Amino acid sequence: MSSDGGPEQGGERERAAGEAWRALYRLVFEREGQLRFHEACDATGLAPGGLKALLQLSADQPIPMRDLADFFRCDPSYVTSLVDGLEAAGLAERQSHPTDRRVKMVVLSRAGVEALGQARKILGEPPASFDALSTSELLRLRTLLAKLTEAEPPAGL
């Protein structure tokens, strides 16, 4: 039985899941999502790596730079260069950890909060392709995507 109560039919569920995932992937990474991401880069004056880092930061919760490296699965020196760029742009600042001075934390500045808001506004604008869906289809899509989001383990910091 499938999760909707219907019988499985020879890999139909797996094919449908693969097709749905590839469609989402194309929408986000190859089409309008990619264009929108670069629009946000242009608006904030950041390169893609800098924008990705900005999207993981907040003003009220400093994040250890090591945690950023772990999240991005990259060498800590790359995070150092990303934070250098954010600091040079006045969007973030380093802080010492309150109990371990060897640990460097990063937090958004006031300008960083504004840039983050601007980036999220651009990235959150629905793409033109959504005009192909009716209101009821958009509501159903929203419900289904929310279900997937709730089922997915958190990936953020």
C-alpha cells in the first residue's frame, strides 16, 4: 500500500517521486530559481557563496564559523573568506565565543539584517511560471510542499 492508501504498482510511486523531484530541481536550480538567486546576489552586492552564508546567519544568534563550514561541507578557510567578504561589506561581524575564545562566532550587523530581508524578499517572490496554476492548484501545491517540508529533517544551522 502507498501512503495515500492505494496499492503500489510496479515502481510507479518511485517513478512519480523521481519525476516530481526532478521538476522541483529544474524549477529551483535551473530556471527561475537560479535567475532569482542571482537577482538577490546583485541586489545585495554578494557573490553566490556570500549570499548562501548570509542566508544562514541572524542578528540575534551568533553562529560558530566551524558550524558554517560543517553545514556547507567545506574547508573552514573557505568560510573564513566568506565571512571576510561579509565583514568587508559591513553585513556581518566576528565575535569571540563567550566561554571559548578560540571559537569565532559570526553574526549579522544591522546592514546585514537589511540585506538578508532584501534577499529573502527577492527569493520569496513566486516565479512567473506559477501563473500556469489556478488558485486551487496553488493551494494544493502549498499543502503538499508544506507536508514535504515538515517531513524533511532540518538542514539549517
